[in-house]
Amino acid sequence: MADAHELSRRDFLRRAAGASAVALAGVGLAAALLDKNGPPASEAGSSAKGLGDFALPELKGRPGRMAVVRADPKAGAPDRRAMLERALEAVGGLGAYVKPGDRVLLKVNAAFATSPNLGATTHPDLVAAMAALCAKAGAAQVAVTDNPIHSPESCFALTGIADAAAKAGAKLLLPREELFTPVNAPGGRLLRDWPTLSGAFRGVSKLIVLSPVKDHHRAGASMTLKNFYGFLGGRRNVFHQDINGVIAELAVLTRPTLCVMDGVTVMLTNGPTGGSFADLKAMNVLAVSTDPVAADAFGMELLGRRAADAPYIAMAQAAGAGGADYKALNPSFLDLGA
Amino acid sequence: MASLAVLAALCLIAAGILAARRQPNPAVAVALSAPAPAGQAAAGGPASAAGTGAAGKDAQAEAARKTPEASGIAALLPDAAPGTGAPRALAPAETFSPATLSDKIDGKAELYLAAGFTAMACRGYRAGNARIDAYLYRMKSPDAAFAAFSGQRRPGATQSPLAKNAALTENALFLISGRDYLEVIADRADAKPALETLARAVLAGLAPAKGTAGPAGASATADIPPQELFPKAGLKADSVRLAVADAFGCQGLTNMYTAEYEAGATAFLSRRKDAAEARAQAALYHKFLTDNGYAVQDAAGAPAGAAVLAMEGSVEILFTRGRALAGIHDAPDRDAALRAAAALDAGLRAGGLEK
């Protein structure tokens, strides 16, 4: 049976041309709207903002604050909480930095799945002390985070940080994939559209960095600024080829409210992993600073080195992240128990 | 014809768009290698514990982690060491390749990579109250293993009887066997017997160290191991080291054995492929020194053919003997440098390296 609506050759060509014209118009429109630069970074990680500036507004353009507390080893094992409280008191009290309702992010170094007494990670006693003090100051939330790359759960568990956070009522933020967005470091040459732990900063109003003081095979030293490396995701080991450059860029990625450097036990050799107690030395020192560059410059002295031995310190200063002359902050040097 | 023309135009536009967008958005590219989501990393076994496998997206790293070499050495970390109370494994071994080593040990990875690293396996154990972690590094050669071992030697470590190059500290044991470097680390100081028990169990599965070059044992060739050529008088215990790359900070100066002496000088020795290469390395180091402020001095009293260079408070002497580059580094004064150089030269000649 013949089809009553059989298409003539002319109709077919006319309809095909019409359909093609519609498709052509669509493609043409898409081409016209094409953004050759691709989508911008997300709001949380725009190049303009980095990860955010959490420094106290009243300290902008002014010298930071710093205090160093030394515990007497003859008085027994150093009490990190007592040392921290003393140091905080000397820089105006934690209440000057953490206000009721603040949401505080504690950036720890949980890079390795090792016991805390190997000194390769932030000591859990310090995490517990700072989390508890923030809660006491009225913080609405205290979260603890780091991106150890390999097996984060094991790292947080074996370092004792997960337990310490839980006992102090702090929330543990493991580096889930959805917490990473591409971020540019302001003026950065290396950190461009790099996946960064920006999701951990959602709603955060204060950032406190808790770092051990360690030798580092590649960077020379791992303290506050190197601790920022834990904000990076991806195959970040590519930056080891320019470790000083990337740390200097990390230094301007965010500005912390406070930096706490734990020099109670310092890893003098074979860092950043150490492994032997022979790599460690009891220095019984804890420092608090609003300036991460100054904190690291002081940390170099604990390692028995000059600030110039870690080139990223001068580079971070040049990038405007702080000052390497920590003495310009007129730090308070205190003896616990004195 | 009209429709064909329209289709051709469409193809041209599509080709134009593809050409304009041929560079992938870097944000998308790097986001594909973001860390694995929580929960995935710890889920059983070395393969899934890859961590930076990034939720299965970083297949390249995952494949790199599972190299045959890496899988092979994972089997060398036993489930348990023999004996009651001996270490028992807590989880399967994890393995790492050159591409993924830094995921586990961060910046320390470069030390191994520079020395000649091929694979690493690690495993956690429990022995009584102690947690013990074993790290087995497979290097490219016995010399590479010695470089990793000697580069991290802890002052005050004692010799363990388990191997010729085996150092025991308060809580850790470090040793080499052939081209394998083993670290066994406890989280407390009272676990030495367990460390040695576990190390013995691992050693039992390793290839015998016989025939290895370098300080671990007899040379694979007829050569005398380099450390045997350093004069014994005044040699500091356990001070012989091997810098595989960039010795003394000089880029390109490679495979350099060093030995420290009580007099404050450091003797160095590098055995090269042939005499021409030895001379080229000597020239490289000579240039490095002069570029960094050292001045060439009169070589009177130095070994034949040697160059003497000095900068305030530091004297360097370098010379070649056949395919060996040798010398004295950073001696406190000229006399000390000349004495040390003479002793080293005599040792080389006795070892037949003047040829």
C-alpha cells in the first residue's frame, strides 16, 4: 500500500535544510557564547580571596604579637595546655582572638600515620588544649583538619589527633573529595587552579595553625608555613621541585588568626618523618604568634639554624605574608612556673 | 546539496570549537586528581589504601603503586614473626612506587628517589603494648641502599649483629641487605627485642647479601669496596657515607663516598667508569669550588697531580688516580689537608687504583 504522505524529494531537502539551519543557529549561538577562559574558580577559592584572611583586623598593617613560653624540664613532663594558656595570656588572651559564636578551624599537621611521641605530627595534647580553650572562649564550632594524602583516617587515628579532637568536642574534618575546589594563590605562579581544601573553610571565622617544629629533607624545615601544604590536594608532590616557591605562595593563600608552634620536642634531623627518638630533642618551648613568618623564623632558631637556611621564609616575607625579624614583634619570653 | 552544505558548515564550526577548546581547563584536570574520599582509603588492603587514588580517578598513580616490584616486596613483610609475644601484623602491607612514595613520606621521598628507589612496602605490627612499623625499601643497587642507610645514620646508634650495616637506636633498627633497606620503628623504647625479631623475619625472606657491591659486603666486581680504601687512622666510627647525587652541593657530582676524620677533614672517593670520567668529575668539582670563592693554591706537598684550593678556614684537595676521583673536603687548614690527602693517596695506590 502506498503511503499517502510520501515525502517528495523537494520536501525532504526543504525539511533537512530547515533542520540544519536550526542546528546551525544553535551551534552558532553556542560559539558566540563560548568563554575561551573556561569557568572561573568557585566562590570559595577565587584567586582574589585565596582561602581567606583570618587575621585580626586591628593588626592589619601593624606589628604582630608573639610570646614564647619555656617549661622547666626539672618540673616534669611539660604541660602543653599550661604553656599554651601562658603564651596566649601574653598576647592578650584567647578572648582577643576567638569571640563567642566564632567558628574556628584548627589546621594541624597529621601528615603521617605515626605515634605522637615520634614528633612528626601535631601533638594531640596541643590539639585538645586549643580546642578546649576555643570552646571555653565561646566558639560555636571548633573543627580540626589536614590533608595527609595517604590514608587520612589512619593518620588522624594513630597520631592521637582524632581522639583528642573528639574528647575536646571538636569536629574532625577529613579531606573528602567534595571539600576540594580549584584555587589560585594571589599572584601565584605555581598554585593556579589547584585543588585546595577550601570546603573546610566554609563558615569559618578564625583559623589557628598548630605545628610541630621539624627538620625537612626538602624544605629545610617544616613548621607553620610548610604546614599550609596540607591545604593542597592533587598530585602536590610535583611542587617538591620548587618547594620554596610553593611554600611562599602558600603563605599568601591564607592568613591565620594565630599560629602555635610546638617546640616541646623538636625533630632536629631526618625530617619530616624522623622515626628514631635520636632525631628528637626536648626543647620545652611553645610559641604563639599572629605572624606565621615570624613564627617560622623563631622556629629556625630552635632547629639551630638561621632563617636564611629556609629560603621560603624570606620569600614569604617578600610576598607580604609577615616579617622574618621576629624580634621586631617584641615577643614576650616567659618561663612557665616562674 | 543544500543540506550537505549546511552539514559541512556544521562540521567546520564543530572543528573550530574543538580547536579553540583544545586546551583542557586546568581546573578540571587537577580536580581529577583530588584526594580520595574518606572511607575509601582505609578499606582493606594495599590497593584500595592507595589514598591519592582519588576515588578511582587517578588510575595512573594506582597502577604505579601496583608495580610488580612493589607487590613483590610486600610479600616480604610477614604476617607475624616467630615466637610468642613476637610482632603480629595489624593490616595488610601497603606498597608505594616512585610515583607515590611522597604520598607516604612527603619530602623524605626525594632522599630515596635521588639514591635510586624502585619500590617500598610498609606494614604495621603489634608486639605487646608496642606498635611497630616496618618499611622495606627496594633500591636499584646495593650502593643505592647504602646511600639511603648512610644518609640517615643516627649519631649514637649502636651496631646490631643482624647485618654488617645495621644500626640500632633507642626505638628503631635500620639495616641494609643487598639492595634492600629496612627500617623497623617502634613507638616506645622498650621494644628492642621485638624490633630484632621482626627484622630477622624480614631478612629471612630477602636475597642473601653476598655478592653485593659497596660497604654491605664483598664487591660484585673484583674491586675493593670504596670504604675499605679510606685510611683507618683517625677515621670516625660509622662516618662513611655515600652521596649518590649533588655531593657537597655540587650539581652533577655523583656517587661520592665520604669519610670523616678526627682531624676535622673529610676524605672523599668516587670510582668512575673510566679515567676520562674521573677527570671530568674532578674538573666539574674544581669549577664549582672556584665559582664559590675558593682560590687555587700552590700544590707543593700534595699528591702528584693534585689541585689545592682554599677559602678562609677551608682547604680542598682533589686528584684522580686511574678511574678514581679522590680528595679532601673542607679541612680546617693546609697541613691537615695535606696529611689526609697523602694518607688517602697511599691507600688508593695500595688498592691498585693508580692504574
